[in-house]
Amino acid sequence: MKKVITYGTYDLLHVGHINLLRRAKELGDYLIVVLSSDEFNAIKHKTAYHSYEDRKIILEAIKYVDEVIPEYTWEQKIKDVVDNQVDVFVMGDDWKGQFDFLKDYCEVVYLPRTEGISTTKIKQDLNLGGKKN
């Protein structure tokens, strides 16, 4: 069985997230999503609208996702890859080159982002109060 792993916060789920999860799953048989914990988001100075537990429930309901585990630190990636016998590490191409150190342990793939959508953009658009340019 070919295992794939990816990481993220997955807050305010959108089509870009689904596209990434679908394409990641197409690279193997079993997809593990390592979900940023609330504590880790605080370390990253990132605020999620939904709690870790709610984001985990949402991800577990997606047909491409086989398992969701927590992310607590930047440094846990090597351990996650080794402990879960991962074959392919996947991230969006906005992270290109940042995780090449994992090539010693598995294949590393950076997938193109879905154009025109991101959680940051959604948050910015919502702050406009519904006004359109």
C-alpha cells in the first residue's frame, strides 16, 4: 500500500482544499492529513475559525482522507513520515523547496494551488461586508 501524507490547517474548507486532497490521494492508496492543532496555530500566530476537533471531523468526512492526526511542531515531519511508513509527502507549491529535506525519507511532491481561492482570500472578502468592487 502506497501512503501519502500532507499537512495543513484546513480552516474554512474550500474547493482549493478539496482539489489538493483529491490530487494527493491520487498519488497513493492511503492519505494521512496532519492537521495543525490549535496550540500549533497559536505558535504560528495563525487563528483558525474552527477548533481542531471540528476541523478534524470535517476532514474525516471527506472521501479522499483516510486518517487525520495532529500537528504540534514544525519539527515532527520526519518522525511522522518514518512512523507512518509514508511513501509520498505532498504540499501546495507555495511551499516549494521548503520540505526537500524529506527526500531522504520519501518522495516529495509540490502540487499547484487552485487559482483564485485561499482561506486568506475568503477572510479578506468576508471583511468587506459583502460589498463588491
